[in-house]
Amino acid sequence: MYINFNQKLVSYFLFKLTKYILFCWLILIVLISFFDLIDLNNKTRLKENISIDSLFLLTIQNLPLRADELLFYSILFGSVFYYLELRKSQEFLILRTNGISLWRAFFIISIVPLILGLFSILVLNPIVSFSQKIYSVDYEKIFGKGNYSISISNQGLWLRDRSNLGETIINGSFLDTERARIQRPVFFLINSDTQSTKRIDADWAYLDNYVWKLENPMVNGEKFNSSTTLNIKSVLNKSDLKYTSNLPYSLSFYEIAKFIKVLDNTGLPSLGYKVYFHKIFSQPLSFIGIVVLSGAIIFMKYSRLVPVKAVTFSIIGSFLYYFIQRLFIALGTSEQMPIILATWLPSVVLLGLGLLIISFIEE
């Protein structure tokens, strides 16, 4: 009978926390999506033939990404409202009077952010990846392509360029970004004035002063006029060869590991994707950390009054964590800090601080 009562009690508290978090999540998603729609409308008001339906569709396609970005803050605000309610009604004391210590109470409550963290990785992240692939296509139809020219696939790297011979698509097996050269490139010419020239193979292609210099070129399988070099004009420069159009959040967690291997094989920088990969898996720890920290701060002193200072400290601490996390990720991406430290240390510190405050309360 006592065990069943405890199970019902625990379920009640977990359900209540989940309800507050989901409510805050819904409010934040609707609010931010509304601002996104306004921003898209402002960007396209001078463009012709852009309907509000197209902008609304873009906003809907961007919803999963916004939901993923706002989940941490939903857990923060939901936890704060939840703890305020428990503090006001003193329901939290029921757990303690039923033989559940403060440590065990927070351990039980941490089940909710842990489940939400796993949901973010296993369910939400693949949805974000799929929706962002569609979003990028529709976004480019309205705003045009960005500055990134390189795409990555299992067949290697692909570049879109424009030369003196027309539209050019370049495929290569390896890219040396330091020397701006591509190993075993294949140039596919589209809408070329020279109808007989459709494909050019070479040993190496060097980019220098907006010109591709091809070593040992072969045009349609034949040597190019017995020459060892061929120059093709380009609109790209060396800095364009360091970035790819495959944005990290357009890749799900199970795609990134394979994509990183392709990047390493093709010579493109993969550090940013490695940082993003570890950031995905560190999220559950940060979710647990913010629930523990906000609860520890709010319950530092028991009172029926609304703990304005405790709430303020919780919110300030969470935003401070956000800026520290951004700083560490920037340091990790710029190779000034190991990736593991850059992605995991902020979450570990956040959780550790909450547990430290709980230990003081228990004493």
C-alpha cells in the first residue's frame, strides 16, 4: 500500500512538472514563430510575387528547429513555475514527510528532463534535420542561394561555379584548403558555348586569382591539345573553399558521424560538425542541470512568500550558462579548447553547481 502510494505521488509530481514545461514550450514556440513570420515579411516586402502563404510555410518548416532551440528555456521557465507552485503550497514537503530525502526528490524529478533530452536526440533532432532540408530549398527559391558553393556527399565534394565556358559543376575526391587545390577533379560544363566540351578530367586543379589551373587535363577522355595545363576562369576565391552548404542542424545525429568522415576524407574542416555532434549529446545533462539548479536556488529558504530573488538568480544563472556555453563552443570551433571540454564542461558545471547547493541545504 505504501509503495503504491509513493508511485502515485511520484507520478503526480512528474506529471505536474511535465505539464508546466510543455505549456511554456508551446508559448515560446508560438511567440518566436510569430516574430519569425514578421521578420520574413519585412525581408520580402520589396520582392514581387511573394505570397504570405509561402512565408507561413517557411515558418512552419522552421518550427522543429525553433522547438529544439527553445526546449532548454522551456525547461527553465517550466521548472521555475513548477517550484514556485510547490513552494507556495508546500507540496514539496510531502515528499520529505513520506521518507524521500531532498537528494532522492531531485533525482526523481530529474527523470523528466532526462526523458525530454532523449526525446530531443532520438525524435526531435531527426525531425529538425528533415525539415531543415526542405526549408533550405524553399528559402533559396525566395532569397536565392547563399555564398557557400560546396556540397558534400558520399561521392566526395561538389562545387558550383561559373567560368568563361559557362555554368560549371566540379566534383573532387580531396580538397586541400591550405593550397586551394582539388585532387582528381572532374569539371562538368553546362550551357557551354563549346558544344564538344562537356567533361574535363585532371590530376589536380589549383585555384589562384579566380582561375582554375588544371594539371594534365583530358577533355571527353582525350588529351587537351597536348598541353599539360588548362586555365578556366572562376567566380570563387580561396576562402570559398573552406565552407560547405551542409549546415550542421540539417544533419541528424546518426548522419553527422558519417558526414564527418566524408569531410575528413575530402580535406574539408570538420571541427564545427564535431562540436555540434557533442553538443547534441550534452543537452540532456544541461536539461537536468537547469532543473536541479533552479530547484536548489528556489528551495534554499522555505517561505510562503514569492521568492523573487531566487527566481531572478535562477533566470540569470541560466542565461549566464547560455553565454558561457556559446563562448566555449566558439573556443572549441576555433581549436582553442578541446571539443570535449568545450561542449560538456558548461553542462557539467551547471549540474555540479545545483548539486552543490543541494548539499548545503541538506546540511
